[in-house]
Amino acid sequence: MAGLKDKRGFIDKDRLDLSERKAVEYWMKRWGITRDQLVTAHRKAGLMIKDIAAELGKKR
């Protein structure tokens, strides 16, 4: 499984599961956005990180 290494394991670099707190925190910090912005983009674009990034106008 390819992913971003975290202190406790791996964060999937291709898909975002909003129930994974560490993954949500990672992407919020990386993109400099709030949880609400991330959830809204997730609802519009789906669970793929590349689609969420495009929705937010951010780089993956």
C-alpha cells in the first residue's frame, strides 16, 4: 500500500476518508484550509485527492 507515512501508520495518498482524523488533519494543514472547506470539496469532487485538490484550486 502506497501512502504518506504518519507517526502511527500510513495516510492514503490517493483517497480521502473523512472518518480518518489524521488524514483530514494532514490535508487541512497541507492545503491551509478548514475542515468545512475540505468536507465541502469532498462532497462536490468525491474521495480522490486529485479531484479534491482541483476543486480547491490546490496542488496535490
